[in-house]
Amino acid sequence: MKEMLKYTFEISQQLIFNNQYRNAILNVLLELYASNASNQYIDITLCQFLLSNCEALSKTLLNILKTEVIE
């Protein structure tokens, strides 16, 4: 499943030029990453960054600090 998500992400960035459609794909990928893959922080934060979702990105980064770094 991870390979399929990564492939979909790459295709969305390389071949889809319509911003609304690309953002819709990124939102779906973000939901899939969050629900199915634990500790997929790079993929999650990259989608949040590309969607310009600063609030969610900051929450994710704080969560990473709390769970991964501070332990």
C-alpha cells in the first residue's frame, strides 16, 4: 500500500497541473497516510506543506517533537 501511495503522490506532482485536482488528491493521500500508516511523518508533513495547511503542519511537527524526540 505504501508504494501505491508514494506512486500516486509522485504522479500528482509531476503530471497533474490543475491545482484544485492536485489538492484534492493530496487531501485524500493525507487522510490515507494518517489513517493507515503510523510514523509516516515525512509523507504527512509534505502533503500538509504542499496544501499550505500551516496549522495542521505545526500540530504534526509538535506531535513529532513530543512523541519521537523528547522520549
